[in-house]
Amino acid sequence: MKCPDHQDPNSDRDRCLSKAVTFLSYEDPLGMVLACTALCLSVLTAVVLGVFVKYRDTSVVKAKHRALSCILLISLILCFLCSFLFIGHPNTATCILQQMTFGVMFTVVISTILAKTITVVLTFKVTTPGRKMRQWLLSGAPNLIIPICALIQVTLCAVWLGTSPPSVDMETHSEPTLLIIVCNMGSVVMFLSLGYLGSLALSSFTLAFLARSLPDTFNEAKFLTFSMLVFCGVWITFLLVYNSTKGKVMVAVEIFSILASSAVLLGCIFASRCYNILLKQDKNTL
């Protein structure tokens, strides 16, 4: 007789024994390192947010669109914290929250960067008095991109949950002696959601790249271009590596990609700003 997939024969081969159940837990060294990294990065982002709030009336913060910067920082904090949903024993609730939180939060992050880039372009291109697009800039119309993009992502997630919700799956072939518990996200709608996220990232990168040659004093398009270039590079690498990994390593790769891409955005967009605010007071002038 052959043992079922979730069992293995004993040494005497006269009885079937249940395989040991495993998943990426906080007790696992890999899970512990990822959890500590996520916590440290979220605290660091909160500190940067505190700096921007404290110096909100200074020239550097105003010139970098303080409202959009605060939205971006809060979204990055939530992106770092969503990594904790991937660690621990998977269940239906966490499987749903993993991809929904990831998709919506990264959509807000990328759409905020897109809004910042559009604002930069409009600032330098349509400042002639009397032009209609000037009124769009003054009315804050680019900021509407954020709720619109987020609403589209929420709609895709709702369709995904209604048609093919995620489930807890058990991998019996990745490790011969282990039963690995993972979330099964197999759904065409889920891939549409990720494709939509990728198209937003590509749009942000393209627009920022086209605006990179605008005047340097208040132009952050170069920082946005580099951050989106590295962001896209991280997720392209993730897609290549993800298909060749299994079990806990597959989950760890996804968490690492979330942390790495979010940290890149934090460093590229806000590091020089915090440096000027805290250490170069002579540059923080009108």
C-alpha cells in the first residue's frame, strides 16, 4: 500500500505516519529576521513622517508637496507592516488580507508618486496665467488620481474575492518529509490586479523619466525616476525568482520584495529631504 500524500511510512515500512507541518513562523530564523526588518523600517518611516510634520511649514517640505508626502509615508508604513500578514500560520482570513492589503497599499503608494510627478510637470509646464490646466493644478486635481486608482484596485480585489477567493493549501511534494502550509492565490483576476499595479508603476516611471530634465531646484522627478526604476527592477526580479521557489522560501521572497521595494522608495525620495531639513538649514529657505 502507498501512504497518502500527507503521510510517510515509518522506518519498518509497516505503518503510515503523519508528516510534520511547517510554515514561515516567527520562531523560524528567517521569519524572525524579516519581522524585525519590517518593524525597524516601519519605525524609521514613522520618524521621517514625524520630521515632515514637525517642519511642515518650511520651504523644503512645502516644495515637495507636503500633503502627498505625508500620504506616501503613511502608505509606506502600512506596506512595511503588511509583511506581518505573511508570517505565521496561514488561514483563510490572513490569505485574503495578504493580497488585498498588499495590492491596495502599493496602489496608493504608486498613485501618490504618479500624482507627485504630474504635479511637478504641471508646475513647470502650465504656469502661464489664464491657462485651463493651471486651474487644475491650483484646485489639486492631480490628487484625485489616488482615490481613483485605489478604487479600481479595490474593485479588482472584490471581483477576485467573489469569483475565486484564496484558500489554504498544503504542499506535499516540496519537501519529502514535511507538509508545508501556504496560501493558494491562483486566480486570473488576481493576476489582473498585479498587472494593473505593474502598469501604474510603469506609468509613474515613464512620466518621471520624461520630466527629469526640468529645473533642478524644486524638481524631484530625478529622484522619482530612480526610485521607480529600482522599484520595477525589484519586482521583475521577484517574478523571475518566485516561480523557481517553493514553500517557506517562496513566502520569504515575497516579503523581501515588499520590504526592499518600499525601502527603496523611502530612501530615494525622502533621504535627501531629511538631510536638508535636519543638517542643511541654510538650504531650507525660500
